Amino acid sequence: MVEQVFELYTGNDKAVEKVIFDENVHYIHMVFNKEEGLPEHFSNSNVYMTVVRGTLSIGLDDQEIHTYEKGTLLKIPYKTKMNVKNLHDETLELIVVKAPAPQAQQ
């Protein structure tokens, strides 16, 4: 078999899956319920974030929080302060791609 096959979590409980984490790309699948999200942090690469379902609430750098519905793709630059949350009742599901893959910490 030439291809590699990866299966994504399909439930509604909180999940952060590092599906592909190699030297080329980081592909991360995330599921958050209301009031869940990520700790505030700075992006360590260019981030491409797709809202698969639900509504994303995100604060970037010093901007106020913006909301994005399913079907939206965000391109977030390297070294951007990020505050990723689900502030809505519906489950939030995201696909996050980091490209190029962040360099390993020394």
C-alpha cells in the first residue's frame, strides 16, 4: 500500500489529535464543547485553521474576539498571539494545518 491512512475522531467530547506530525506539516484535529479551547499562545508557524462544524471564537493579537462559522478557513501568520475558544452551545470542530512544520525545540 503506497498511501498512509489516518482516521479522525468523530465524537463530541474534547479532543486534540496530532494526526500528522512530521518534518513537512503538522495536521491537527480538534473538538471543543462550550467554554473549551486552547490556552493563549503564539503561533509557531503559519497556521491554516478550518472550521468543520460549529462556531469558532478567536482573538488574534490585540483584536477583539471574532467569530467564524463552519466552512470558514483562516490563514494566521507566524508569531500571532492566539486565543481559540468555543463560546457557543454547538460542538466546535477544527482542522489545523501548520506549514511549514515548526522546527523541533532545542
